[in-house]
Amino acid sequence: MTDAEQEIISGLKSNFTESATFQAHVDYLYKKGGVYICHNGNLLFHANVPLEEDGSFKKISFDGTTYSGKNYFDYVDKRARRAYYERRQEDLDFMYFLWCGLLSPIAGREFKTFERAFIEDKATWKEPADSYYTLIDDEIICDKIFSEFGLDSKCGHIVNGHVPVRVRKGETPIKAGGKALVIDGGFSTPYHEKTGISGYTLVSNSRGLRLLRHQKIADVKLALAENKDIESTTETIEILSRRMTIGDTDHGQGIRQEIIGLNKLLQAYQDGTIQPKS
């Protein structure tokens, strides 16, 4: 690079590494987030589970070890955390792969950002994507993914985003009879012309699941001046036969285990296995 180019790159790097606000956001992301999460029977992740055309899990090798399905997600999560906390160069490079790699569960498609910006021929803009994006509408495939992550396909849902839902072309965010939900309607303004809407919000509560489809996002200044807001329509995905209680949740299961442990401790004191300290 020329001296001028290096100065620009150094400035950009400084904006990232020396911003206290940005670092606080990333720190929160690593403390609370993950490459995937199993929550109350549901499987949540950003983009895709890498699949072959026949629906089998893709086998992906790193450093002489082959990964697929859940253990690939676990490996990716480990590398991403190591990149943040240890700053090894090979792990930092791995983060770039996660952002835009076809085999990455965070991306799952080839990005054509350069071509879209500099080449007029739209034939070069096509972004090859993982088979997941076409197979996720198959209930059998969803059941296989649930099983891989140790979840019950009869009561759980797969929730992911990353690929905007083209509502204007008749696409729906509800896949495989409701087993999978793609909740990226393109909230960012540049996607609105492509999708025809302003994104989705999934609402989960004790009564079930609802999907909010945002029709139009008001300009911030206009919203304040004219008291306008995001216009949304609601679609009910699932209504539970009875309201979910805390005991039905993952948190409730944890509380139940604590109660069992406390009862065992009490029993140990009562039968003399543990002697109280004087």
C-alpha cells in the first residue's frame, strides 16, 4: 500500500479498536451471544446449517479434523471466542471467513459486494448459496436438524435470518409447515425495494408465537413531527393449548434441579450424613 492508503487503513482500524462504545457492544455480544442457542426447545442461529444437496450435513475440515452439524457450530463458536480473547492471527483470519465464507454457518453464500459496486453486468452479481436455503422448507430436513441439536421437532422451531424474504415475489418467512421461521424481512432500508416490506419481528410469549410484518418505517424526523410509527401487521404462528409457565422453560428446569439438590442436602443433614458445624 502507499503511505496514503496505509494511513486510511490505520485510521479505520483505530476507529474500531479505540472506540469505547464499540468495544462495550462487542464485549456484551461475546458475554451474552453465541453462534447458536437452544432456548426453550427452539434452535436459533444467524444463517444456516451447511448441507449437501441430498440434505446430509456438509463435512468441513480444519487443521486435520472434520466437522459437521452441531460439532461444526461448536468449533466455530470456540474459534470466534478465541479470536476475541487471544487475538491469534489465524483466528482473526477465521473471523473473516465466518463473515463471508460459503461454508460458514454465519454466511452460507458467496458475497459479490465488489461485483455489485463496480461491474454493470448483473450476471456477475449472483451469489451461490448453501443448499440449506432451499431445503429448509422440507419438514424431514428440519427434523434432522432438530435431532442433531438434541431438540424435539414436535414442539420446537428453527429460527434464523440472514436472507431477506422477498414478500413482493410471494415468499413467506414460515417454512416447513411452521417448523422453521426465517425472520429477516430486510429491516435495512436498501432491502425495502427488494423485499417489499421493512422486516419482521418474532414475538414469543406464554401464549405462543406471533410474527409482526413491518410495512413501512417512518423517517425519524417525520415520525417525531407527525407522530408516525412503524406500521405492522400481525400473523399468529402458534397458539398453545395452555399458557406456558416458568416450569416449562429452560430456566424453570434449572430451578427444578436446584430444588432437587437442596432437598438432597436437607436429607443429608437429617439422616446425619452431613454434620452441622457448631
